[in-house]
Amino acid sequence: MSHADTSSIEHAIIRATHDILTKPDWSANIGICDWLKRRPMHIPQAIRIIRIRLKHKSLAVQNTALELVATLMKNCSEVRPAVADPEFIKFLLNKVPKKLKEPNARFFLITSWSRAEGQHFERILALLKSWAREYGNSSRGRTFRQFYDLLKSTGCKFPSLSGGDNIPVSKHRDKKSSSSNRRQERKATVAPPKSDPKAFTDRECRTAYDFFFSFSFYAKVFTLLY
């Protein structure tokens, strides 16, 4: 890995999770997805930098870093094994107070948090739930299901996923999927058989057969008589 590449991905992640942002910079997030698709060898470095941003003292930086992870999960399949790593999932869940993720535990620290912090914790739980549903049955995403089931067994109340997320989709993935859909549609579309203008009807065929049979019969009779 060259120093230039390391610097590029680091600066891109820092810009996408800058503390002046009040909401995710989806364009920057998609740009990072597309960059890592072309350079998957830099994914470990990207995950390391994102973890640093998730530990930032500013909650705004933590929020945008979390949304960057969500964007990568949706648009960059090459990143999913790194996010599904048990160590990374534990790192995310360690941010959530034990009172929320293990409400049935006998002992936990009495802590309080702001409404914004509570929304951040709920977002982590919601992402884990969505990843468990979407990738939990695959071999590489099995850990999502395992952690989700473990927290459910402790009484954790996960947020509802009734509404769709607002995470955009990379244009590169759109082009690929749309072209694939068009190919499938072309294969599935079967042109109706065209009628042959030169083909005869059944009635015409029977008339021709009768004429030929009659002609053959009279020809034989004529041969015998003469």
C-alpha cells in the first residue's frame, strides 16, 4: 500500500465525517464506496480509520461515521466481511449502554444519556437488526445473526424497521443491475409466432388432396382403356 493511497482514503473518510456536518454527506460516502470497490486491498485501512472516527468525542462525527458504515454495507459487498468480523461488531455494541442491550441483566451501571445519544445507540441496534435480516443467512454474514439473537435473548428491544432507509445506491451498481435486468427481460420475452403468408389453410389442403386423388384415379382408368 503506497503512502499516497493511504493518505487519500484517510482524507476522504475525514472529509465525509467532518464535525461541521449536521447530516451525512451521501455523495462523499458513495465516492468512498466506489473507490474501495476498485481498490479492495485498502479496506482494512479504511475500517481502521472509521473506527477512529466512531470513537471521536463529537457525536456528530460518530453519527456520520456510522452512516458511512451503513453506506458501505449497502453499496460495497467487499466491505461486508470486515464489518461482519466479531471484533468490529463488539466494538459497535460496546458503544451501546448495557441497560439498553441487556435490560434483564442483574447488574449494570446507572447511566444517563441525551436524546441525541439515545438516537445514536438505537441506530446501531437498528443496523445490526437489518444486517442480521439481510445477510444473516449467508456464511460471511452469520455473525450478524449470532449477535442479534444473543441480544434478543437478553431482552434487548430492537427498533422497528418498518420504514425504508434513505441510504442512496451507487450509480455503478445501478448500471450493472439495470443492464442485468434488461438482459433478463430480453431473454424472458418470447416473440409470438408469426403467421406464414404462404401457408395453406386446412380446407385448401383437403381440396388439393381430393383433386390429386381424383386426377390419379382417372389417369389410371385412361391408361387401362387406351
